[in-house]
Amino acid sequence: MPISLFLSGAATIYTVDISSLSNKENLLLTVQKFVDYYRAGKLAEYFEVKPGRMAVLRDLLTRQSELNFDDLTRRLHLKYLVQDARHLSIDSSGIDLVHSNNTFEHVYPDILEALLIEFRRISRPGGILSHFVDMSDHFAHFDRSINIYHYLRFSDQQWAWIDNDIQPQNRWRISDYKALYQKLGIEIAHIETRKGNVHQLQEVPLHHKYRTYPMSDLATSHCHIVSKTDDT
């Protein structure tokens, strides 16, 4: 995503994680993939590459032996922040777009609330918050014996034994996310959903905490929530 934003013309891109997960080798591998996709005409399906930006990526590959990780991120207009996203070292009211992809489902509710408050703080008036959320049971991504609603059968106590720190899952449904946005006074401007599969959902003996949810709410497997910060 940061490289896509760079190619689209972004002046400064911040990428944030609680741990340092990137390095020179992986960044160059990603740069090479973008160059290959551009050459094959695949990037045009998603966004317009601004003049001169692809030349920067090619130059990074040509000069990779003499450049370190900091050199690479600087040339990509990228500021790599390793810190708690609830307390960012970013000035208030200056960010045009805050984006996450397949992230919110791995954040527990109290932390998620603090994240949204911080995202609102750093966003400029009229700035965009864009978050894509995968609400499926991620264990089903590699275990074909269960479906994407399997984790809805467990109580919170049972789930605490199954859940893990490497890939935590909050099991929230779309109505839970909507309620949090409403609580914080963040108006949702646009939302897209994948309806999921009600028949698969009906195969799961739901824990009673989920039986009050509408079936369509429980079945929704993914959502993309777009909101705009107050511009008054």
C-alpha cells in the first residue's frame, strides 16, 4: 500500500506497526514486483502512476547494492514508524488519508476505539478514514474442515483459550463496528459489504451471545468502511 500511494503521487506516506516487520530485502522484493506488474500493464487496472515515480523504483533496483533501508524509504517518501498507533508521533490535523487493510479484525475493542480516536486526531478537516475488514474466521483460511463462521460457536471464555497473540481475532460483526463509529461521532460516508453465505452460517451452532444478531449481520464476511473527519 505505501508503494501504491507513492506511485499515485503522495508527498509523504507514514506506515505504522508496533514491531519492525520490514527490511531492505523485503522492500526491494516488493519494489521489483511493482516494476514487473507495471511492465505487464497490471497496475493500470487499479490506479494511475504519476510521471517520474516508476523511474524512482527502477533506480532503486539499479542502485540497491549502495542503498540501505533508510535510503530506500526516503526515496519512496516513506516514514516508517515503529510505535503504538494509539500514540503517534504525527502532528494533529495534517493527514489526508488514513488506511488499513485486513487489520481492524485483529484489534481488540478497547484498543480499536483508541486507534480511531488517534486517527481522527491526525486527520485534516475533511480527511478520509478508509478501513477494509475481514470478519471471517481466519482459521478457516487454511483448515478446510471448518467454515468462516466457525468461531461464532464459542463463548468469550472459550475463545480466549483458542485465540492467540500472533493472529488475534476480535470476532466483531459489522454492527459492532458501526456502533463504535456512532459512539465516537465518526460519520460513515460509505460502506461496502460482502454478504457472505447464510447457508454456511446456519451450519454453525451459534453461541447465545450471537443469537441476538440478525442473520444478515452475522453472515456478512467483509466490509469496507469509509468515513470523513469533521471539516467544520
